Amino acid sequence: MTNQNDSFASRAIQFYLDQREPDNLPPGVSAMNPYAGPVVQDIVTKFYTKFYSDQQPRVFILGINPGRFGAGVTGLSFTTPQNLARYCGIPNNLPPTPELSSRFIYKVIEAFGGVDAFYGRFFLSSLYPLALVKEGKNYNFYDDKATTKALWPVMIESLRQQQTFGCDRNTAICLGRKNEGFLKKLNDEQGFFGRIITVDHPRYILQYRSKFLEQYVDTYLQALTDCLPGSFTA
């Protein structure tokens, strides 16, 4: 029987609820910390308790940093309030938000077999765990060198801590071609994962390649399958 105080869920919940905004970001760049609020704390606790109350290692799927309409609201990577209720079965009173990436990710999750199958094998996260904003818009940690430099040691420590949740260190999936360069640099420095598989970012797919949506879902499913124990990649 799994010790609930020593599960993937317990470690993840503690990690997210301990998040604090950095105080060394360049002028005009700020971080959103939804985990400071009791509503998101409750959502995070319910989500991880529901899907991660075990000691099974997961394959990490790593984005850039959360968007202000996904994890910036719910505290859960690529998960809007409406998808949290519709797919994860966790009702909430948060207002619906427009988040293209969440729409695509949950299409992939459904194609994989649903939330239980997906979250039983995979963990969605980001290199930097808080949403970044500049002039009221989403911002990426790599959009300027000063922000990258300020957050680099934080990202290293963040990934170290997240791996203690229960990580399959053989392979990680990277979301986004530009993100790949930074994750590979981190990986070269720290040896987090044996290999990295990169797929196009969900937002890029829906914004610029939506007519090829089904092909991209198939590409993601192949990447997921290639990460699982016993799979073979030529």
C-alpha cells in the first residue's frame, strides 16, 4: 500500500505550494504565482491526489513556462478551468479561459486513452514553473537574455526537485523547437535525462498548422509510445 506521505502526489503538491515569485527579474517582467491562493491550492491537491497517489515514475513532458490562461490560472500545466472540469472530473468556479495549447493537449490525452491512462504514465510540466508576463502578455524565459540568466539556476533547481516526485530519467519529451535548445543545454550541464524527444509546441500547431491537426496528434502519440518501457525506436 502506498504511503500517501511519500507518493508522487505528496511531493508534487508540496513543490507547487512552496512556489514563490522571483525577485530578480528584469524591469517589466513579472511572474504569476497562482499557488498562493487557496482555490488553486485546493485544485492542485485534488488533481495530484486523484491521478498521482502512487510511486510510479512518470515520463516528463516539459514546456517552456506556463501561459497566463492555463497553469497561470489553475496551477496545472496546459489545463484550463473548463478542461479541468470536463476531462479531469474536478469541478471549479474559475472563469473559462482561452488557451490553445490546452485544447490540443487534451485532444492528445483523449487519443492516448483518457486522463487516467495518460497521467498514470506522464507528467506535464515546464522548465520554469510560473507563468511570466510582460505588458499584460505571455512571456517566455528565453525572450531576453537577462530573464534567461535570472531564471537559469531556478530552472536547474526546479527540475532537480521535480525529478524527486518520481521520474523516468530515460527519456523526456520537449514541447517546442526553441525550448529544445535550452532543455538540451540544461541536460548537458546536469544530466537530467538519457535522451530528449522534441515535438512542435501545441500553440504553434493550433496557431499556424491547424489544418494538419490530426497528423500532429499522431506525431505526439508516437512520441509518447516511444518513451514507454519496452518500446522500440529504430
